[in-house]
Amino acid sequence: MIKRVAVSAFKVRKKWALLSTGLIWSLAEMCFALEPHEILVLANKNAAKSVDLAKYYMDRRGIPKKNLLQLWVNDKEWCEREDYEKRVAAPVREHLKEKDPKREIRCILVLYGFPLKVAPPRMTGSEKEEAGRLQKRQEALETRTGELNSSDSQEAKEAREELEGIRKQISRLRKEDQAAALDSEISLVLLENYGLSGWIPNPFFAGYKAKDLARNREKVMIVSRVDGPTEDTVKRVIDESMETEKKGLTGKAYFDARWPRPSEEKNNKTDVGYGFYDRSMHRAADLVKKSGRMPVVVNDREELFQPGECPDAALYCGWYSLAQYVDAFKWRPGSVGYHIASSECRTLKQRGSQVWCKRMLEEGIAATLGPVGEPYVQAFPIPEMLFEFLLVGSWTLAECYALSQPFWSWQLVLIGDPLYRPFKW
């Protein structure tokens, strides 16, 4: 059984200098140029166009027909845990064990029409009863703390502490930390016995030094999704990715940090939590600039890039405008980027939604990623790692994501052609 351990993404090296140290080449043992025959493609027979799009992608990429697995699950954007286990995990596991005994399949591709999110297991009768009782107590305390809001009395302090404790108990009973992105969950499909609460360290993540994680690598899948608001969006992503590979991605790189880059002596104080990721965006910008592949623009003011400020956008990373896409970008064909904010991939289909993943795809980006729920900042790929792996050109999009993504069985989804290499040698 895999144990969930408290491994933090912040344990990665503060000075990530792969190219100068040669460490980047040692990572070839973990991932190496994913090939078409190593991808298992999942299509949903219950979703219009899913099978057709799967065949279209497989034909264009030369993936063997035997690598198509057609399943039957609801075409909504979430599914019950029981349906996931019965209609997705079980048949995929059976297929891999029977049809791929030599373990040639390294990547699972989820096509248009699959749920984004797997709900937590249902509560038992006794759990529902206890949650209901606590809910009533919570409502009473919320009223009471509201009345005591401006008070620093002992009574007010105790009421707030009890309210916080009750909220945690309700969350535990509802198993809220057992919900996950379908894609992140299915990466562990060959591991039938693992806990569902919280996340599991990703054994591919290049920032970990723990040797005991490596032994699970052979049973863990790399996962990507080709999806979007419409069938046309999906075809565009496939076609643009392949066309861009022929000449290489061109345009400008935009990094939207929240604060000015701290001086070197302040690095230790800022390289935790939000400071860690903001610092990593600055470092990612340095890497792109050093590569000489394209001009780099860094915004270090608190205000985000504003409409029209980012023409020819090829690469992007930034934050924070919760579920409110800012139309600052004119995306280049084959562009890659992501926005660090909560639940920005909770829907790809909901009309009128302004979540970043959906809107970026609608506006023309070719590859992005985001969470289906609250992931906490340390669950996002480390910007400097993801972009350096892409720049080197040795690995595909799906592998770059796997090498820079700290956790599986959690909230993140990668959307893009898993074989895409924007800076292919």
C-alpha cells in the first residue's frame, strides 16, 4: 500500500540549475521521449464525438488501433467515486494487465467527454446523521460569532475555536479531501490499494530526493487530457501542436509575478509558500531569456497584465484572478501556459464561465493545466522546472508535466497533446 506522506514541493533545490549541473540528463532514467505506441487512449462511448476525436488523434499521431479503449461513463463534468471505480478504473486496470503484460504503456490519454472530477465516497447513514447534527451547531455558532465579531473576550475566542473545529469535523465526515481530478486519480490505476485522503507524492517529480518513492514509478502512469469546450477546440489543439513541432514555438514569453524580485539575501525568507512560486516565476523568466528562444516580459506589479498587453503570447505563467480570465493575450499557435489560482479547471463546458483553463482554450492556447478544486499552492508544477524541461526539448509535454508536478491523486489536470514538444530538437 502506498502511504500518503507529508512531502512538500518546497523541498526542491533553491538553486534549480539543471543545465549547468548535468542533473537534467540523469532524469532520462525517469522519462525519455514518450512514443506513440506507449499511449493508451481512453474514449467515452457515452459522449458525442469522443470516439471520433480519439480516432482522429490516433491516426494523426500514428498510435496503434489496439491502444484505444472505449469506456462507458457519464458525460458530465464529475462522476461518483463508485462510477469511477466501476466504469473507468476497473476496465483500464484489466486492460493494462491483460493486453500490456510487458508494461509498454507509459501514458494514459483521456479524450474529450470524460468527467473532470471524481467525487469523494458517499457518506454512510451514521456519518450523515453526525454531519447534520454538527451542521446545526455550526449555524448556531456562526450566528453567535457574528454577534461577538468585534469582541476580544474569552467567550468570543472560544466560540471561534469551536466553530473552526466543527468545520473540520464536517469536512472530514463529508470526505472532502478524497475528491480528486479523474486524470490525477487514474495515474495510480495499477495501485489498487492506496488511501484517498489528501495527495500522494508523485514518484516522477524531479524535486524529490526520497529513494523510496522510485520503487512505485513502474506502476504509476503519466496522464494527459485532450479536451476543451468544443470538438473544434480539441481538433485545433491536436493540429496546432503537430504543426508547431515542425518549426518550433515562436512568440513572446510572459510571466505575471505578484511582487518585484527580492534581492539575493532575502531569498531564504521569500522562498516559501506564495513567495516560493513567485520567485520561481522570476527564475523561469531567466531561463527562457537565457535560452535565447524568444523575448521575455515580466510583470512584477500586483495588478495583472491588462487587456491587449500580451501580443504574440507563446509561453505564460502568472496569478491571481480567481475564476476571472483577463483577456490580455493573443495566443500563438502551439502556445503553452498556466495560471496559478484555485479551481480554474472546474469546468471546460459551462456556458459563461470565466475560469482560466476554459477561457485560455477558447482564446487559442494549445496546452494548459489547472485544478478541479482547491489544490493549495504547493500542488502546482514548479514554474522554473516545467519551462526548463520544455525548453530543453528532450521530453514531451506529458513528461515535462510529470517531472515538475509534485502530487498525484489530487486536483490538477494537464490539457494538451501528451506527445507535443514545442522546442523539439
